[in-house]
Amino acid sequence: MAAIALGIGAALCWGFADFLGGIRTKALTLALVLLVSQVTALVAIAVVIAVGQGDVPTFAEVAPAIGAGVAQLVGIAALYRALAIGTMSVISPISASGAAALPVIVGIVTGERPAALQYAGMAAAFVGVVLATRAPDTPGGQGASREALILSGVAALGFGGFFIGMDAAVEDAGPYWSLFVARVAACAALGATLLALQPKLGLERGALPALALIGVLDVGANAFFALGTDTGLLSVVSVLASLYPVATVVLARALLHERLVPLQTAGVAVALAGVGMIAAG
């Protein structure tokens, strides 16, 4: 029962965080959104570590978390930008489909044999993505639509890499230290990128609480997912957590009044079903 609640919590937190991240990136710079949200997330998990995590793991145990953190940062940056310029109801399911499929593909390459349901899920996700992206018109024109689709693919690879790295790290180092190391790696990579590119942040103090909330929701989702896979069945938690686009799609339709043509609606539904089938298998 606890694993089910944790999986649902991860899906809700990720869905709300993605929606807020996309909305804020429309009005603010991506650099500012990432900086505030990532630093907030690091501070939150650092407090948890300081309060109750005494045993420090070895570098070898947390090494996969470093790659996981950088991969997630790339995924978040790509997704927020895609959500800001594209149709949320389409972009979010695409990123989730690829993120759910990547760990399965890696498993095939390393010798694992997926269940028939996972093969069916990958086929369904592919068909759903093709249908969902057949938009007659999108905000910003064809150029923005093409860029959003490419970025959603990058986001899928980033999130898939995060799932793979965190799964390996949590097994050896536990959920909290794995999350902390992943956040340190993400913030270090973000800081180095900002120093190299020196983009304008466009600081707006009034927006800081909302950006901090994105960071809290994101690290909360990560914690729910890590705890769920550490205490319950991975298949159950993955099914629930991988459905995070549902929250993003519902919010986009309710608050932004996004409307899809029937073919796109069917594609989104099939893609989401494919995500669940991949995780369930």
C-alpha cells in the first residue's frame, strides 16, 4: 500500500512541476527557472541528509547517481523549453514514452528479455507519439513545433538516463544519499554551464517562490520514486510514476484551454497507455 501511495505521489509531483516549469519558462529565462529550482531542490535534500543520514557511502556506490543527476538536468532543461514553446498535452506524453522505453532498451542490449507486454507498450507508445504529433497548427508555427518535438526527445533520453542511474545508485547507497549526490552533480553541471555561457538571468523577485516550489515538487517526486522502488515492487511504482503526464495534460487543458484535434487526443491516450504497459511489464 505504501509503494502505491509513493508512486502516485511521484506522478503528481512530477506532473505539477512540469506544468509550472513550462509556464514559468514562457515568461522567464530558462536559466533563472533552472537555477532557482535546482538550488532549492539541493537545499531540501541536503536538510534531509543533515538530519538523519549518518553513514556516508563510498564513491563507487554513489557514482551512478552523478550521471543520473546530470542526465535529469538535461532532461528538465529540454522539457521546460519544449513545454514553453509547444503544446503541453502533446510534449509531456512524448517525453514520458521515451523515458519509460529507454531502460527497457538498455536491458535488451545487456541481455535482458522484456515481457510481451513491454514490447506491445513500446509499439503503442510509438504509434501514439506519431498520432499526437500530427498537429495541423501549433503556437509559434512549424519551427517552434519542430524544435519542441526534438527537445521532447532529448528530455526523454535525459529522464531515461536518470531512471537507469538512480536504480543502480539506490540499490547500493540508499535513496537519500543517491538523491543528494544527483542534485550536487546537477547543480555543479548547471553552474559550470551558466559560467561558460553567462546568459542573462532576468531576475524577478516576485517569481522566486513559484520557482522554488518547482524545485520542491521535483525533489519530492524523486524522493517518492526512490523510496517506492526501495520499499516496494519496482513494477508497481513505475506504472504509477510513469503516468505523470496525466497531471500535466489535465492542468494544460483546464488552465490553458489547450485543445487537440481528435487524432491527437487518440495519440495522447495511446502513448500514455504505452507508458503504463512498458512499466507494468
